[in-house]
Amino acid sequence: MQQTRAIADWFRPEIQAMQPYVPGEQPQGGKFIKLNTNENPYPPSPKVVAAIQAALTARLERYPDPLGTAFRYRASEVLGVPPEWILCGNGSDDILTIVTRAFVGPGHKLRLPYPSYVLYRTLAQLQGAVFDEVQFQADFSLHADFARADEDLRLVFLPNPNSPSGSLISPRDIEQLAARLPCPLLVDEAYADFADCNCIELVKKNPQIMVSRTLSKSYALAGLRFGYLVAHPQIIETLRKVKDSYNCDALSLAGATAAIDDQQWLQENRSKILATRGRMTSHLRELEFDVCDSQANFVWCTSSKRPLKPIYEQLKQQQVLVRYMNYPGWGDGLRISVGTDDQIEACLSLLKALV
Ligand SMILES: Cc1ncc(COP(=O)(O)O)c(C=O)c1O
């Protein structure tokens, strides 16, 4: 019999060597108050459920619209950009994957800030590329090195608002950053619906700037998997070559189109979350946590006074799940998603007893 190599050796060396991306815990049993993955605590618009039910009675034996035309037309009106400027994705992670595959090849460099969304690293590694992490300054503003025009640099990711900090870089600073960079800049606006401003207008002014969005957070559709990209039409057209032919299924297209159509639901939901975020921030500060001003649907708490991991563990024992994050060379913290008032009340009263 022919000698075969060990299974591990069948893989490309960069796949063998890389650490897997580990998503936040999704407990399937128990009665957790779940404040660990920035889901929306409120349900999606009832119109979404109705649209999915209608799609279910339609012909599932047929393939879906490969370009998500109905969604793009409705989103075009909401965003004020033509439909040709929009690409649909199976969650915004799919959009980030498509963009990385299109722009970044082996040996190229992909830049991201640190600490931020760890998936960007994984996407670079999958391409056999190098990831270049540039530390934020202590106040979560960008370091001048973030704009360095390295020769191999092919793509820059900037989550805005950032996770885990919830901090925001102004569109003016982003415009100046793009002017110094030699490559495209993707502004990941997963949380922008909770912020005071966004970068859609910049996309219209400068083809180098792209914006990705998700329906997982502000539209309460994490379970549906839908995101989109706003970029110059020439970029969108070329990215269509890279995406899976049918990257969004018929049910998610129907649900996403109904969701973006119900702007009133979005705004009511957003107002509740921002009000809770404000109250939560003041209470956590009263408990002597250091809390960043957040422009997202979560808050980032650090402490020089007390270890945070035991607090995370004790909260978990009491069925309250927050995200403990430890960033080597930076420090650790608790990222707590904004829940309903009752959920946050329960979390805060446990914290009060613990500290
Ligand atoms: C900064 C950032 N970008 C993108 C995503 C992915 O969102 P989606 O659910 O659309 O894949 C997340 C999810 O947590 C995120 O935090």
C-alpha cells in the first residue's frame, strides 16, 4: 500500500499553524441572561417573521436571487446610495471574507487595530497573508502608524465603533486616514446604528473607502445571518466574482428586506438600547469600574483595582453570561452587551454584591 502522509500534513502549513477563531459562547440549555455576544435583547420586527413565513410557502425548490435585488433596492432608499453600490452577504463575516479573498493574497499584508475584532487575523491567515496589528492609543484613538503606507499593504480593516471598546473614530479622521493609505479601507460598521455618525457619505466621495454592515445587532437578526457591503459599483461588480453564487438564502433575503423596510422598529429599538446603555454606564462607574464611553450596544469595563476574571466566573455561576476578554500586551476587561432594563438590573445587582 502506498505510504500516505499524516492527516495533519494534508493541510496547507498556514492552516495547520493558525489558531481557530473562537466565537462567543452560545449556551443551548439553562436560563442564562445572555450579555456576551452583543445580540439585541428585543425581537425583530413582526414584519420579518411574516416575510419569512411567506417565503416558506413560496418555492423553496428554486434557487434564490443571487444578487438579492429586492433587498438592495430597499436598502438603497434607506442608505441613499444606488443599488449597484450594495453587495449582500451571509452575515457581515461573509462580506469580510469576500473582501479579504479579493484583495489579499499570500505574503500580502492586512492591517487591523488592536484590540479589535479577532476574526480579521484569521481571515489574513487563511489567505497565507501577514496581519499587521497596530495598537490603539490608550484612549482608543488611532496611532499614526495605522496610516503607514507599507509596500505590501493590500487592505485595512477598521471596526467603527470598535469592539470591545465601543469607541468611535470620527468620519473626518477616517477620511484623512484613507488619504494616507495606499490601499482600500474597509470600515466595519457592525455597530454603527447605535452610534452618532457613520461613513456612508465617505464611500460616495472616495472609492477607496468601503463600509460593511450587519443585520445581526441593530435589526435583532443574529440568527438569520445577513450583512451587506456599500462600495463603489466597480468594486461590487468585481467582488461578485469572488462570492458564492447563492451566498444568501431565500429566507434570509426575505427577512432582511422586511427588516430594512421597517425603520420605525429599528429606531424604537435603538432608543431603548441607548437609554439602557447610558444608565448602565453610570451604574458601572458608581461601582468603580473604568467604563469607556460607548457608541455601540455593549460597554467595555476594565479595572485596575480588582481582578475581572473571577467576577466573570461568579456572574456565570449565577446564570449571567458576559464576555471576559484578555488581550496580551493590552489588558483584560468585561464586555457587557446592553440587555433589557430587567436583565441589566439583574446583572448590576449581582455585581454590586460581588465587588
Ligand atoms: C466588529 C464586528 N464585525 C462583524 C461582526 C460579524 O457580524 P455578523 O453576525 O454579521 O457576521 C461582528 C460580530 O460580533 C463584530 O463584532
